[in-house]
Amino acid sequence: MKSSPVVGIVGEAGAYGRWLRQFFEQRMHLRVIGRDPALDAALSERELIEQADVLVFSLPIRHTTTVIESYVSIADGIEQDCLWLDVTSIKKAPVEVMLQSRAEVVGLHPMCAPPKTSTMKGFTMAVCEARLDDWRPWVREFLAASEAACSFTDPGNHDRAMALVQGMVHAAHLAQIAVRREWASEGVDGLHPFRTVGYMLDDIVSRRILAGNPAIYQDIQFENPHVAPMLRRYIACLDELRRLVESGDDAARERMREVLLDAGAGFCGRDALAAGSLAFEQLGYLLADMDEPRFLSVFLPEDQPGSLRALLSVFERQGINLDSIHSSRNATGELHFRIGIGAGVDGEDLQEAARAIEAKGIGRVIARGD
């Protein structure tokens, strides 16, 4: 194992391939080379294997196993002292094929879209250490640098969990959208005036899925062998609920409570239910704040101690009362502060605060609602 290994990325033109290149170069200060099967590449597969100490497969799920198989055949033993990784949403098949090589093998699943920041802080990464010895210290260094919340598991357990965490969740939201398409006569925003917190959370997830890459969501359903049996059981549960509702009598009501409500509560446990209820309320308050029509959204270019204090001092001098402050990142990764404004604040005072923020060089007002 080299102290500063060369990292090779198979699939470097993809979204995660691009993020990984940036991470290894800027965060870990490593030399990165790459090749993308869909594009002309300066390096052949053999040259990439020969030059890369760490080889990372970052490919669409349905192509990953086939591509790894070709690399195993091409390598033909020269990879013996190397480390092979993959970042696919399915783990059993890719890991099994990587184990046919002579490299050390770790399967990874970053359980989020490519972050807008330089690390995975705040997100989970599943880690399957299939064959790891000499490269273990470097893998630990890499995982620490990623700042991800790492969940160590085996490939089979991972794929079974993903049938629930990804497969069932995505399927449920896709079905919800399909039903809304038929029942919501006023279109996508027709239900918004009647929203509840639960509906808003479901709607946000549904729209997020539909805004993403369709191939990813197709592969998550079709490439995980645990998804089909999960869907059969999921549909059976819904069908049982439909049957009980259509029956409509007291016995059916009691059966629903026993099978779906009481049994579900018992499975979760009292502490988990309490924590879930609290989180639901917190998310409800957050959504209410984000829906507040009077606000300023500000980008602070100086990300350093004291920047937020300087921003808040502007509102203090204008005598403006703040209802909420929330930070988030936009599509390019900029850190924005959305500041909810009290209902009694005069519009001219708010406009003057916006002018002062920009005139003093504190930040850039990117959106406002009066």
C-alpha cells in the first residue's frame, strides 16, 4: 500500500464520478485518473488498472457488474496489491464480482445524491469490507475524510435493507403520484390549500424522485432481487386495508387497528414512537417557516466566524424582529440563510435592511418576500 496512492475512477463523467474526483483531489490531495465507458478516454482499461492503486467503479447499477467482470478479466492478476471499490446502490453482485479479482475489495453505498459540499457530512455511507487487510488503514482514513456516518454491513443484508429503505419508499411515492394524477383534477398544486404536514413531506419526496435521473430509480427497482418479493408483501398489506375499508363494519375497524396500528406501534417501540412524533413536529415547524411569505434569503460570501453576527446586526439596527433563521445550500453548493420576518415589520424597513446588507459587503440578497 502506498502512502499517496493513485486513484482511478471508472465512470468519471457521471455525477458521482465527478464528485469523487473532486473529493480525492481536494480533500485527500491524491492524484486521480479516470475513464468513462460512455466516452472516448485517453486511458485504456488495462492502462487504468496498471496505473491506479485504488480503482473505484462509479457506474449505473445495471452496468456495474458487467463492467467489473471485464476489468477482472483484463487485470489478470496485476491488481494483486491494489484496492477495488464500488459506489453502487446494490452491493451483493458487484462485491461478488470484485472478489473474483486479486485486489482487496470494499463495497460502498453513499446513500444520497452527490453532495453539494466537499464531504458527506450529514449523510450515511454503507460499507461492506469484503476483503480488506493491507489497505485497512487507508480505508479508515478515506472514510474519516468523507465525514459520512458509516454503517458497516455485509452485502446481502445491505440489499435486503435497500429493498425497504429505497425500493419500498420510492415505489410508494411513485404510486401516490400516479393516483394524484387521476384524482387531483386541479393539477399538481390543487391539493396545496388543503395540505397537512404529512402530505407536504410525502409530496416533497415524490417531487424529488421525479426531478431526479429516471434510470437510477428504474435500476433500484429492477436490479435488487429483494424488491419484487417486498412489493408483493407491500401490495398484500394495502389490499388487506382496502378489503377492510370496503367491509366497513366494526369488526373490520378493529382488525385494522389490531393489524396495522397496534402491531406497528409494538414493532417500533415506545421510545422510537416518541422520537418520531417529536421529529414530525420539528419538521412541521420547519416547513411552516419555509412557507412564510415575508423573508429575506441571503448568501454570505465570507464563511467565517462573525459573518452571521454581522448579518443579524443589520436587522437589529433597523429594529426588525426575526421569526426564524434557517441555513441551506443551493444547487451550486452556496450556503444561504433564509430569514423569516415578523408580520409587523414595515416594508420600507425591510428594503433598507436588504440595501444595507449588500452596501456593507456582508452578503448578497438572492430572494425576498414582502
